[in-house]
Amino acid sequence: MTTAIAYEVLDKALRQPETDRVRIAEALIAGLDAQSDREIERAWQLEIDKRLHEIDTGTLKCIPWEDVRDRLYRNADVQR
């Protein structure tokens, strides 16, 4: 879409009743959210793949949940 067409569409949209403008805005935002959601999902999948590779190759040392929980509780007691 060229800039001129975009401005024309925007101009027409802004002349619509408020309820229609709300619907238009919601539809436009939903379109952005869908793209953003796909990008976020892809970024998370890349991060998951990277971490799994680090675990599989031994470059990342996992800490058992019990140790993490105990550390959190100790730190929480110190901060009180």
C-alpha cells in the first residue's frame, strides 16, 4: 500500500462514526498483535532450542528445583 492510499484510508476511517472507528482500530491492532505473537513465539522457540542444546552439550549446568527453592527461601528470610 502506498503512502497516498494509506492516508486516504485513514481519512475515510476518521470520518466514520465512533463505534465504527473503534471496530477499525481493534481490527488494525489485532492484525499487529497476530504478527507480534508469531514473532514472540519464534523468539521463544529459538531460546528454548538454544537452552536445550546447552543442556545436551553440557555447557549449561542445571540446578535442581529443591536447591533453587531453598536459596529463594533463605534470601527471602534475609530480606525481611
